[in-house]
Amino acid sequence: MKLLVVLVVALAFPAVAWGEATLVSRELPVNGERTLAATEAPVRFNLLGLHWRGPGRVFFRVRGAAGWSSWREADAEPGDLPDRGTAEARRLRGWRIGSPWWTGAAERVQVRVRGRVQRVRAYYVWSPEEPVPTRSLQSADEPRIILRRSWGANEAIRRGSPSYAATLQTAVVHHTAGAAGSSPAESAAIVRGIQTYHVRGNGWNDIGYNFLVDRFGQVFEGRYGGIERNVVGAHAQGFNTGSVGIALLGSYGSSGPSAQARDALARLIAWRLDVAHVDPVSRVTMISNGNPRFRAGLPTWMRAVSGHRDTGFTSCPGAGLYGQLGALASRARSIGLPKLFTPEIEGSLGSFVSFSARLSSPLAWTVTVIDSGGRQVGFGAGFGTTVQWTWDARLAVRGSSYSYQIAAGLNARPIEGTIGTGPAAPAISTLRADPAGFTPNGDGITDETRISYRLGTAATVSVDLQTAEGAPVALLQTGLKQAGRQTFVWNGGGYPDGRYRIVVTARASRGRQVVAATSIVLSRTLSGFLVTPTVLSPNGDGRNDTASLSFSLLLPALARLQILRGATQVVRPLYGPLAAGPQSLTWPGGVRDGDYNVALTVTDATGPVTQLVPVRVDRIRPKLKLVSRRPLRVSLSEPARVTVISGRSRITFRRAKAGTFRVHAGPSAKRVEAFAEDAAGNISARVALR
């Protein structure tokens, strides 16, 4: 590994009450020009987390009583994140988030970076050991769970209220980064440290995991909200909703967990999935909320007991633990028998309601329906492994609430719920048009707008197009919609330029209704917005030094061109009125390396329309390095086009990612050279391979 930046850091922590985890953050220089010296004051940290900006990689090691540790990659478990679009995810937008590493007592850290890294921020956590009180929760066939108040959760730093999923479908098993803890008391200190880093470092609402397990078989309650409730965590980006995140303290890349840890995991999974009536050895379909591996909305086939690597690009929970998940699921299924699985209730009041479920073994079962006054209005019974019964609810009072129970003796956990919720107005929230100004002129850029909103309950919905003054224009959509997010695309075809209102009306079954509206701008004035190239290297070498921007205006308009970093304007190359016709200008790209958006806003008589083109400024040359000659292997610092020159032949191929790879060259060639060129036109030094 080539050493690009080395930093040595030591810091003094303020005195605090025993047992309370503390966090201190420091910005670390990444230009390699200076080293932070150790102070003479007492220094200590036992958990370290690193954040950085840029696509590069960050490595670190720490020095404790035994000397320097080995080098580790800070981003050990990518995907241990909140879902995209949530408030938790937005708080650190633009930063790469490293895992919380339990290092043991240490006083210094050394950092290396590989690739493009603009900033590095270190979070030093000191979480002292403290004996764990005996207060815990346990019932038959479940592990003893150490509650938050017992392991010392800091409730003062929690943000907001917990979010809940409608159902629980799967358990996602993780391992953590760093040491596993040398004692039960140290395990509690690790959990306190992780909570402190997740909340005060990452900006999350609470600790990301729902439960944590140590090698001694202790089970810790994780995220606040109730151990039997479907609390949405921040542990498996894209799949946090509908899953329970269980983290085993320590790293299990090569070795498996202890017998005590396996037993505690099996008992925890058996109990928690039984609460949700999920068969641990079954497979379920999860809908991704979006991550680098699974796009948003993609149905994904998963095991009821999955590893973190099943949800994204990560090795978590390590080969030593992942290989045992099948056996853990089978063991979990065998604990606490008999069990009721996969309940399904279909139908509605005023028609027929079907009840079905599965049993782990043949048993006598019953289905009972009770009205709001406590009277039994429906009853079914049977024997076997399949529950199937239909209630004739044609005479049930619509708008009322009925409770039901599916039972199979005294030992199986019953399935309970309600049918009907009473009359309510259907709520409409988060109505928006994206983009709010669009240009349906067929150039492929903002030709349509996506209308989205969320329904609180099922309702008959109509979507109307109105003028800005409220006069009706057209009915765009109507029909029965279920509760949840609704979207449709409107291309504005056949309608003149102007300001309009999208009005959504939702009507409940008894006539109650709610209305929501949003404004849009339809304008064909702007067309053909183009930025070439979209990757710049303004270093004066004549390759991709500037970007050419062009667009056309159908009518005279006010134009504003901005270079944005996130939502912040960095530079404004253009602002003023323009005549109709083709437009062009050159942007010299005189900004720091990084990712930007070129935002063009055109305002005519109808209103503003904005179009964005993402661009990247990159002045750093790729680095190509010989790793071995037999076999011939080289390493590449970033995605690039690699050219190999062997004698008179020249072979060029594209590498989509950084890393080490093999190069094939003719055995007769006496001299073999190679160089790399990235998307910005930066060319590496030539490397002699033979």
C-alpha cells in the first residue's frame, strides 16, 4: 500500500461521570504537511470512527499499550446506514461514514488515504467499563435481554421519535468492527460507544442496530422504541423497514462466533421472529428502498434470517458467521415450538374475510372474531398444519372495528389484530411535482414531470389540472388508490405553456374528503441544454481543460447559470437577459476538485425552469503500479482506461473500478509498458512492466 498521507494524533478528553461515553471530533489535515503532536496531558480513546469526503479510501492504525496495531480500512462495513431520503441520512450528506472501531485503550492514530480524499474528520470516543446491572427482561424460550437503562444508554442524546414498520419480514445479522470485548462489562462499554458515535458522530437518531449480542451470550436492547415493536433501524441501507438488525460484537471474517454467542443469537432470532409470526427458514420478498446494489422499488428475494451482505455490497457479517446462518435459522425454528407462521387476512367488512396461517406441527386451531362490544360474531376451528377459514362479514357494520385471534392451544403465540378502523378522512401528504418546472419539447431533458403524494388511507382519488387562478382544465387521473405512496408521470402533451395547479382530491367511503394542491410551470422556451465534457481537468495540459455549454431559447428570457456543490452556489458564470436563439459559453472549471451540478435556470413570462447536469472536476492523475511480474499484475488507483504497449502492439481496455488486476502480454515481448487515462483525460506516468 502506497503511503499518501500520514497523520499522528493524540488528544486529551474532558473529565466526565464514570460510565458515560464521551466523543471528541477533530479535523485532520490531508495534505501531509504537518503531524499533530501528542500532548503531555492524559489521553485516551477506545472507539474510533472516521468520516471523509471524496471517492478515495481511508486506512488507519492506533497505538496503545502494546504498540501500533495493524492497518485497517475505515469503511469496513459499507451499507450500515439509514435509508436514503430520511432525516438521518440527510444530516451527513456528502460525507463517507466509517465504521465504529473498538480499538481498546489507545492514545494515537495514524491515517493513510488512497485516491482522492479532500477532508478527514476523526471521532474519538471514550467509553469506560462499568459492571452491568442485573436488570433484564426474559420469558420462556427467549434470551435474557439487557435493557437500555441497564447498559447505560444515553437517552438525552436521542433525536426524535422512533419510526415503525407495518410488518417485520426478516432478521439481518451483522458483525461490528474491531475487538469483541474481553469481558461482559467491556461489551456494555462497546455498546455505549457505538450509540455515542452513531448519534453524536453520524447524526443518527439513535444506535443503528435493534439488538446487539456479545461472545458471552449477552443480548443488549438496541434502538429505542420497544423490543417487541417493528422499530426501523439504521443498519442495512435500503432494507431497514421491515427488518430487525442484530449485530454480533467483534469481527468474524475468518473465525466463527462462540457457542454462547450462537445460542444467544438463535434464541433471540427464534423469539423475535415468533413475535412477528415469521418462519426462520422461509424466504420473503423485500422491496428495496434503494442502495448501490438494489435500486429503489426492486423486489428482492431474501431469507428470513439473512446476512448484511445479502442486502448490499459488503462482506458483513464475515465468512465465519455468514456460513452459520442456515444452521442458526434451523435452530431458531426448533426453539419454542409450536409456532404459528405467515398469517394472511384478506377481504373487508361487508363481504367475506379469509383467515389463513401455517403451523409448525399438526394442532387443533381456532379463529375467533369479536365486535367492539366484546361479543363473539364469528368462530372457526380445525386441525392440521394449515389454518384456513372464511368469515361471512356481509352483515358486519362498516366503519366499525372488529378484533380477531388465531390460536393453537396454550403454547403457541396467538395471532391477533383488528379489521376495520372506523370512518376517517383520507390524509394526503408530501404532494409534489418533480421537477416543478418542465419543458415538454422532445429534447429528452425535463420533458415530463413526476407527480407524487402519500395517502394515509385507501380512498377514491381524482387528480385535476387547473389554471393558476383555479379554473378547471382537465381530469388527469381518477380511481381507487390504496394507502401509501402514489406516483404518475405527466408529459404536458397538447397543453400550452403556462402556470398550472395540480389538485389531488381524496374521498373516503362515507363522502369525507381532503384536497391538496401544488403549482407547476410548463414552458418550452428552453431546449437542448448540453455540457461537454462532463468530467474536467483544468490543469492546462490541453485535455478537458474547459467545458462548453450550449442551449437554445425559443423566446427572450432571463438566464442564470450556477455551479452548485450540493445546494451551495460556488460560482455564477452567467446571469442576465438573453435574446431568442442558440446560446453558448465556455466554463473554465476554476473550482476545487469534486462533484458539482451545472444548474441553468431560465425564466420567461410563465415562470422559472431549472435543468441540472452533473459534472466532476478532477486534476489528479491516476496511479498505475507494478504489483508482480509473475504473474504480471498491476494496481490502479481509480477507474480508468489502461493501455498496454508490448513491442509494436498496443492494447487498450477500460477498468470500471480501482484495484489490482492481471495483465496479459506476449511472452516474446522484451519490453512491456503501460499507462492509464481517467475520464478527465489525466494520464498516469508510464510503468515498465517487463
